Amino acid sequence: MIKIAIVTDGAYGERAYATIKEEFDSEYLVMDSLQSSFMDEIDLPLETMERLEKANIIITYVLHPDLTLDLVDALYDKVDWIIVGAWRGEGFKNQLESYGNVNCPENMCDLTENGNPVFDEFVSKFGRPVVRVNCQGDKVVDVEVLRCSPCGSTQFVAEEMVGENTDTIPIKAGLRIQHYPCRAPKMRLFADDECKKEMAANFHKEAFQEALDKKKDINPKK
């Protein structure tokens, strides 16, 4: 089984760790936050770096851009993949992704397969939501989460949809995600909060609609 290391400077990442550790061998590492906006030289703690090197995938929620860049530069050739959950600006994103095995998703619930076997093993469980809906008549009796958003919001929405009418659950799933506080906008400088929340809502709406469409294909009405 692959090993996942989640590293943060203290603000974000604990929910992702709580969700991901249910499926993968995971470790949660907290680094000291940097107070200055720009740093000429950053000392990366040796013990933390040694633990990060043992991971297959690193997910970083570090907010300081210089610290993020130094981490990626020091670790990209020692691990299979790095997912940057907190980044600021398209230029910075392009710089990070130029390493080749680094991904900076707009939202963590937008991760999909990219052909790398280690990355795809992780994304088979976490990323863009995929659900299976079980019904009795027009009522939802159970929702199985096949792929969950890393923060756990898909499981939250799935539980809320039990007992709802099948005709309305895609819309209700998109609305219900608003009750699970999405932190993605706070990890983007000058980000549009509503845009990010709408993106997460649409992913969940689409997941439930696709689940219902598949059920209709398997059990067409006569």
C-alpha cells in the first residue's frame, strides 16, 4: 500500500488527514509557520524532511509560498508525486507543476487519474466525487461513496441524502455541500469564494446525477 504524508504549517490539512488515513497509511506533519512574506533562506527541519522522503505521495497545505517551493524542490525527486493543496497565483502554479510530478488542483475535490500508477491509486479513493445510490422506489435508502473528496465532504453529503427523493437529490447534494465548510477559497490569494464553493457544489451535483443515470441504464423502466 502506498504511503501518504500530509504536511502543513498549521492552518489546514487535519480534515484531509482524518479522511485519508481511513484508506491509506498516512502521516500528518506540522512545520513552523514563517512570519515574513519573503525569506532569503529557509532551514528545512531534517527530521521532517526524512519522514517526508519515506512517503509515496506528499500533500502539502503549507501556505507560505517560499516554504512550499523549497519543499517541492527538495522532495520532488525523492517521492512519486506531490499534490499542492495551497498555492497562490497561476505563475506560482506553473512554476511548481514544471517539476513534472507536481499537481496544483483548483480544488482538492477535482483530482482525477493522470496515468501515473501511484497517483491513480490514491485518486481511485480520493478526488472528484463518485457515488452509488441505492433506492427503494423513488426514495434513497443508501449512498455508497466510491471516491470521496479528501476533506470528507462527500461522505457528509451522502449521509444527508438518505431518505430524499431521487428526483431532487442532485440539486440537494449541490446545496448541501454548502453546509460543510469548504476551505479551498481560503488557500488562494484573491480567490473568488463563491466560485470555489460553486465548483465543489457542481462536482457533487454531477456525482449524484451520474449515479442516478447509471441506475436507470441498468434498471430501465418498462
